[in-house]
Amino acid sequence: MNQLSVQHLLGIKHLNASDIELIFNTADHFKEVINRPIKKVPSLRDITIANLFFENSTRTKLSFELAEKRLSADVINFSASGSSVSKGETLIDTANNILSMKVDLIVMRHPHVGACDFLSKNVDARIVNAGDGTHEHPTQALLDSYSIREKLENVKGKNVVIVGDILHSRVALSNIYALQLQGANVKVCGPKSLIPTHIESLGVEVEPNLKKALEWCDVANMLRVQNERMAINYFPSTREYTQLFGVNKDLLDSLSKKIVIMHPGPINRGVEITSDVADADQSIILNQVENGVAVRMAVIYLLAQQIER
Amino acid sequence: MYFCIPNNVWELMSQKILLSAKEIDIILNRLACQLIENHTDFSETVLIGIQPRGTYLAERLRDILQNIYEINDIQLGQLDITFYRDDFRRREIPIEANKTTIDFIVENKNVVFIDDVLYSGRSIRAALTAIQSFGRPLEIELLVLIDRRFSRHLPIQPTYLGRQVDVINEEKVLVQWQEKDGIDAVYIQNN
């Protein structure tokens, strides 16, 4: 297959295993491109992309923008703060106004679950979900799996534990779908109050003990505690959270094997992981960021390929 | 009574051999000598095989230069032009990218592009753009095994050529290599 089975990237849930393989194979070529003296290809020179960010973002926004520019697309950026959204404009109106300026593809982050799905049904453009509320963050999951594939050669059969705030994490859900699609085994670990009920129905096991989870896994994906999404207290104190679910160098060294540490960022140093773990040689956090550009280039390239002239 | 002939037989009948293994071998040796004539010890020259099918020809020439003419340390790269093509979003079936391997600097080097068939010239146009991402070459030459005359869309001509052929647009020139297809041969196929 050399074409995606979908027209929009709304979530990993809509992809199949060969889509992921195609994205990764294409990303391999783009990773070579972004390491050249001139890191740009002219493929998308007649495509215009709008980045609509209705929620704060640093890494994802920069990564998407760089990916688009490396493909030679024209890029316009939009942030909800300081825009007409605060004057009461609806999402469809905002998007359609932007599309009137001849935009072909929209990359959107939105605080509400399903916003990208809704937009894809109501406007005439390809949509890439850059995170919708606590639902999915497909490109993050793709770059996470791509980084595992790069470090361990294969995702299939690997044991991956996702640690932390699973309840509020779109990264966790997208990762669970992506890893399972590629044949990895997934466990989640965190305070019971931050593990969604019925998560077992996704085929993942809950391991409440961090040490046991780390002993089992090949890769630990450490998530941030999303205080901004918490209306109530889910655990007594940050100190207690760190003691039970934070990874430090002593804990890593006490394991019988060397595991890979990942983090989607931004890191709360000293909470979910300590500084020496974040900077250790078994941490691939900065590789994830580099791979993010290549993977997003692949996703945008493959979706743009389907846009009719 | 050709409507009685089964499809596959018709296909075989419509395939004409243009070059045999022996003829290809003679041509490759001649091309290698022509390269030596212009580039002597290849210290300032890099060979670039155009993906996907030009890489076999490039490797063959490198082997001849190394084994027969004892020119060692030839710099050989592979260049994929997929992202530089001018028909993105214009094809029914998208083209899949191939690997680019250029582990050296092309700045101020004499670059020789190597491809199997020169047809419209559009691939070479894309390659000329693509190579700029690796620096500014001093000079670029083009070596092809088969030059399809009178079919160019762009003003591009080969510097070194194996065989010039006149084929009509419906016909396809097919180059096969021992390492990929199990045989060295060039066919003209009637589609």
C-alpha cells in the first residue's frame, strides 16, 4: 500500500496497521531529509496549511509548523487567544472563514473531545488532529511508536507501560491504540483515581505498583500530571505522587534490565521523573522531539497526496 | 486469427529484445572507459545512481572501474527524487519513496548522474533540484544506458550514453539486471 486508508488523521482508532507502516516508512525518508545540509523538499509548494490552536502548545505547534515548512507548504497560524473566538464566533464559522482563503489542510488542537471529528464532517478540508481534549493525540502516539521502533528495532512483542495521569491523557489513549495495532503489550500504572474505569476493556492491564511495572516493561512512557485539567484533587500531594509514581535513577538502577524512558513533554522535573533520569542515556525524550518533525512530515505528505488538484 | 491467441502468448510476442547480456557488458565497459577519459582517478568525482533503477547501473560501473581498471575509493551515492517530482498529486497511484544515501559532500565535485533510461527528462530535472540539498556541485554530467530519442519534454541530453533507440510512446523500454531480475537484458515492450 502506498496510500493511507483515511482522508483525515482524526485518531489512531481510525488507522490500520498498514497505514502506520506506511507513515513510518515515509518518515524514515523524511528523517534523512531533515538531516541534510538543506533540510527542505519542494513537494507541497502548492498546498496551504492552517494551524488552528485553540489550546496552548509549544512542542506540537512548532513541530507541525516546521514539518509543514520543510515540505515547502504555505503556513498560516491561528491561536484562539486574541482572536474572534472570544467574540463568540463558532468553530465552523472560524474554519470556513479561514478556508475561504484557499486553505487545503487544517491542523487543529482543541480543548473539546471530538472537535476535529466534528470539523471534518462540516468543512471541506483535510483535518489533522493535534490533540482534542482528553481524547486523542495521534501524531504524538505515532512519533512515540516510531521512536520505540528506532531504538528497539521493532514495536511488535515489546512491553510498554504508560505511567501517570491516564485519565486526562490523550497521549495515553492514542498510544494504547497505536501500540496494540503494532502488536505490543501495554500496561498502565498510576494512582487509582487517575486510571479510567473500564480501561481493561481496551485490552490493557492495570499495574498499581511502579516497581513491578518497570520490571515487566521494555519501555516506560512517563506522562505529566495534568493539573490544568483537574477540577478536584486526585491525590493527596505532589510529594506523595512522586514517592509512589515518580521514576528516579536509584529505581532505574535497581531494575534487572535497562529500560527505555520516554516522555511526551512538557516534563515536570522532579515530579514524574527526576532530572538525572530525563538526561540519562536510556532516555529518548529528545529523539522523540526530532522524530516528531519527520513523522508529522510523513502524515501531512501522505494526506496532501490525496488532495485533488 | 489473432483473437484465438491467449493473452500471455500475445504479451511474449510483443516483447522484443534490444540488448543481450553480452551487449550490455560491452557497453558498460565502454561507458566505464569514457568516464575514466574525463575523470581520470575520480578524486574530484562522485557517482550518483538515480533511484530506483539507476542504482544497479551505478553499482555495475563502480565495480568495473574498481575490478578491471583498479580505481579504488570511488564515491558512490543513491539519490531518490520522489519528493522533487513535478507530478505530485497528479498521478493515479502515488509513488513510494526510496532511500537516499549520500555520505559525502558534493560541494565543488564533479557529479555524474546515472540512470537506466532517459525518456521525458523529468526525473533528471527533479534530480538536478534534489542534488542541490547536498551542496553546489562544480559540474553535473548524465550517464544513461538507454536514450529514448525524440521523446524529451525538457532540454536535457546525456553526456554518456549506451544505446540510442527510437520507440513510439505506447512502447516501454524495460531494463533488467542480474542482481534484481536474474538476467541482464533490455527489452522493448508493447503495452
